Amino acid sequence: MADPFPLYVPPETRRLFQSESLLRRFAQMSHWNEGASLLELHGSLGALAIAKALSCHLTIVEPDQRLADAIKERARVVGVGDKVAVQHGPVGSIKFAERAFDGIFSFGRVIGVPAQVAKQWRACLAPGGRLGLTAVVRVGRVANEPVLAAWKERLGTALLTPRETLMTIEAEGYEPELIETLSDSELDEYYRELETILGKTADTSAAGSLALRGEIALHRTGKTGVTIGFIVARRKEPGEKPPPSRDGG
């Protein structure tokens, strides 16, 4: 039986995909400016950095009250308290108007099956708005069947390759633009940090901690053929013409 989303990580965990270069590239390809309205599902410092750089409005939905309070304080400290609205509650329980946001994203949290998340939030994106999702994907030429089976049980669905994942999102009315995945060394470092935090965290989610320890053990079985990626896709409208060919023909 699949774990409930989002996949558990301790509150103190460093979020993935928040490098300055990725944040800048994400904002540039999205064509956001100071008039942009953005929504983050589960708060992060990366989102606050975007709000500060662009001086745009950011709404954050954060289910953990402790994190919600910490994000509010951090927003005040970095000078964007007047630009950031933090709403405490489960993701999906707070309703937003159609086409309300130029961008909807979640850095470093796997909040659901990518295609399902894309479908759920499409109506809240403005035409041409960008969706940014963190996802677990299958990589490599040789499948590690026991690892893939374990992930299928955890997620409730079989893992897809990056290309297959993008195709499922495209089918929900998007133009895929980017997928960036972690290398083996980056994934090694991430799981080492998680293991250290698990030994120190005050968080009391026993079931979540157990699931995460299982995830770390899977990673250490060798060549797993599994990694974590960040996906960017643009909301596409019915009847929209495909982008011009990059090779001129």
C-alpha cells in the first residue's frame, strides 16, 4: 500500500533543487517579473529567494505549523514579509481561484504522482504559467527490479523514466520544458544528510521515519536505477500550435 503524499522528510531537511543557478533559470524561462503571483506547495527558502529577487507576490501553503511560523519569520528577516502570504493547512484543502497564479511549484518535496498533481493544479495556473514539480524517476539502462518493485509499492504506481514522466504531464495540458535529475554523488550526499537528521530530529512521525529509513536502505543496495528530478512544464491551451522546430525544419 502506498504511503500518503508528500513523501516524508524531517522538517529540518535541506530542500533539493534550490541552487541559485536553477532558481534563476526557472524564473527566467517562466518570464516572471514583479507583477507575478506565485504559489508554493510546502514552503522553502528557494521560494523566498525568488520572491526577493523579483519583488513579486508569493503564497505558500504549509501543512506544518512549526514550519509555517518559521517561514513567516524568515520572510520578515529577508525583507519580503509584505510580499509573502503563508497559509497553514493541508495542500489541496485551500481553494484558489482559476488562473490565479503565474507559477505553482514544490521544491524538494514529492507531493504526488506528477501527472495527477499537474491535472489537479492546472486550473489555478494562468495561461502560459509554469508548474515545477519534484518527482522520483527511473534512470539507467538496466532495471533493478526489486528496487523498482519497492518504489511501486511505496508510490502506488510504477516509476517512469524522465521522458515518460514528461509525456504524462504533457497529456494533462502542458508543454514540458525541463527535467533536472540528481547524480549518484548528489543523491549519496542527500541521503547521508537525511540519515544524520533522522538521528537528531524532534519530529515524532514514527511511520514517516520508518519509511524514510527504508528509502535510504534501498538507495544503498547498489545501482538502483532510481533518482529524484525537478520538472518544469508550461500550461498549454487547447488548439495551441506546437513550438517551432529548433533545427529550422
